[in-house]
Amino acid sequence: MEDMKVLDLFCGAGGFSSGFAKSGFEVTGVDIQKDAEITFRSNVKGKFINADLSRTLVKGNYNIVIGGPPCRPWSSVNTTRRGKTHKDYALLSVFFKHVITIKPKMFILENVPLLNNQKTLQWHINHLSKTYGYDIRKEIITYSDYGASTKRRRLIVSGVQKSDSDYFFDVLSTYKKQCMTVKDVIWSLRSKTNGEVRDHQWPNLNTIYKYMEYYKSGKFGWYILKWEQPAPSFGNVMKTYILHPDSLKVGKPRVISVKEAGLIMGFGEKFLFSKDIGLGRKYQMIVDSVSPVVSYAMAKAVKDLI
């Protein structure tokens, strides 16, 4: 069906695409990274275009455009180059340039909450609304409200060609569900050793004890997960050591594995990375992704709208 064609810009490992593909949409993902291509092609039912979106404008007949432009220019974790000084700053405009060119019935942008108050975003919203007639809404959602086992908060911007349809967020809210706890998604791996299960791998870090004060202070990213709660939002496990819930009981603390990080983010049991991709890149692709659990809820809401 024509209405079912989706273009996913900056698709990475395919978290955003996964939910739409599962809901029956015909998905095409676009990314510059070879690791992303390998992972996307292996796990997502859809097409992939390897392209540098800072130089390439993807054209085609797509009814929905989705994507999460790199968040580093706006992220609170990035304490060095931010905003216009960051090399990825222009990629937000790249997303909206695709919307203007393709003119989809609907678009959805995902990013960090700090983007919400940026003048650049507001300029694009005003331009698309006044010049191209999109009804644009934005809202900060929490992943755990849609069944994920992480409390990650993300800004969602939705634009729909003006019609008498319901607002996207009103429809999306009907797909809220009880959150999953850390125990719900990784308990089955509790007795598995490092490498015993595909992607159930973690680095043996001897420096964890140096950062114990961070765990006590609640510094962002330095968490000991709790079995009966969803995980806080976290970054690359190789950079901020997110510890397994049993870490302090077993004598030697360990970080969560790649598989555990993926399950917490909402990637399914069958989602697998290539063995040729390093641990750091696997962790990074997971935290850069939209949760497939949340994107599935979004896809169902989009299907209701169109």
C-alpha cells in the first residue's frame, strides 16, 4: 500500500524502523555507518540505503518520514562542543529538508528533551506549519509508559498534513501500557557466563571501584540497576559503567552485557549483532536507538491516523 511506505533517516541499528516494520509498514532505513547497515540488514525487515545525509538528499514516494538526528549538539552528556559548534548541528535541518522535499503525510522526529526549547527547532516548526501546512505538535514522553524497561525521556515532534484527524499524541496515549522491570527482561540471563549466549558479553573493567562515589551520588549514567524497577536512562556502558543488579552481591561488580542493554532498551531476544562489531560500538548503537517497543506503539498510532 502507498500509505505504508516509511523512510527512517539516521536509522542506526534500526530501533525506530523495527516497530514500524512489525506493524506492517514498508520501511527504508538510511545511515552512513557500515556497522549500522550490517545490523539493520540482519535484524529489520526492510530496505537500507548507505548514505551520508549531510551530503545526500534521499528522494522517493514515502508517506511517512521518521528519524532521530544525532543528539550530541543538544545532549546534556556532551559537555564539550554543543549547539552550533558541534559538527552534527546541521543534521537537524537535514531531517526537515527531507520533509520539505518528500512532503509526507506525516513525520515523526525523536531527540533529547533539551532540543525542545532550541530556537532552531522552533524555526523549522514555524516554517513547515506556515509554508507547507503541517499541523505540528511536540511532547516529551517516557519510554517506560509504553512498556519499555527504561525510564528514558525523549522529545517527540510529530507533523501531520492538516486534516480533520485526531492529534498524534492523543492516539499514541491509547497505547500506553504497564512498564517492564529490569527483572522482567534480563532475569533469564542471570546465571549465564560472559559469552555463553550470543551478545551476552561485557568488558571486564578493573576500574569500577574507582567510581563507587559516583554510584552513591546519583551522577548521571552511573547506576546500579534494581531488579524491581525499570532502568534509568543511560549512555554507552563503556563510558559510564551501568552495573548489573547483583554486582555488589557477587564480590566483583560487572557492567550489564550488550544483550542486557538491548533487552532493557526494548530490542527483542532475536536481535543480534555481527560478531565483527566491537563491544563499544554495539553499546553505542543500542543507546542511540529509539526503543522498538516505543516505536511499535508509535507505528500503531500512525496506522490509526492514516
